[in-house]
Amino acid sequence: MSEIKKEKPSKEKLESLKIENWSPWECDPSIFDWEYDTQETAFVLEGKVIVKTPTGEMEINKGDLVTFPKGLKCTWDVKKKIRKKYTFG
């Protein structure tokens, strides 16, 4: 299984991805298990989360563009209220 990919995208990249058309999602501080049944790409507008996977953990913060692979099983530990825009596929 591939791993989570994270980058700090340029303004141009965000415009080319048309993130303004992506779906919004937010979550208050909490801990929950999650499994991705399809690939998800998300851009974090605010907040901080630690995503724990079987092979390690990744801190995700405001400004990160993150791709979660299909089949990933993980635990989300939301440290600061998170707001993101996301798309599948």
C-alpha cells in the first residue's frame, strides 16, 4: 500500500486543481479511526492533525496538500479544529 503524500502547493497549483470546487469538511478536536475506500486529496485551510498509520505518523497542518491512498487504515488525532477541502479519485 502506498503512503500518505504531503506537499506545500503553490498558489498556481491550487488554482489548477480548482480547490474552490472541492467539498468542505471540518472537525473539532477528537480521535477517530478512518479507512479510505477511495483515494482522497485534501487541502487544509486551518488546524492541525496527527494521522497515525501502521507504518508511522504524519503531522498535517494549515497549507498542506495531502493525498491519502485508497485502502489506507489510519487514526486521526485532531489537535486543533481542522477545516479542509477535499476531492475523491
